[in-house]
Amino acid sequence: AENPKVALLFTDIVMPVMNGRKLAEEAVARMPLLKVIFTTGFTRNAVVHNGVLDHDVHFLAKPFTIEQLAAKLRDVLGTTQVAAD
């Protein structure tokens, strides 16, 4: 069942069983308006170069600060209501 309160999926790229890209594909298939942010300890260039992610996805490299996370959430969700505290 679709939950309209779910607006965003924040997922690591590298996970056991199912990688983050596959998780995002399945989640977006069920909830087409879902926004996705990927994270990993690898650089964006490394994951794009190796074909793990497309160049135009939302990405936040680890480690990140709470301020960087809040800024990325504001960017992706299009709101200024995401606070860093």
C-alpha cells in the first residue's frame, strides 16, 4: 500500500542482499513521486564511473555533517523547513 507521507528514500549504495540502486528502483516503481538520495563512502566519481549510479542522481558522500544533510534535504525536497537541529 502506498503511504503518501513518505516523501524521500535515503539509502546507502552498498548493502547486503540488495544494493541501494535496486532498492530505489523498486521503491520508485511503487511510489513514483518518491525522491531518492544515495550515500556511500566512495566518491561520486567512482560510483558514476563504475556504472553504479547515473550522473544526475542526488548523492551525498560520507562522511557528511548534519548541516550538509539538511542542505541536501532542502535541495531535494524543495523546502526551507528542513532544519539542521
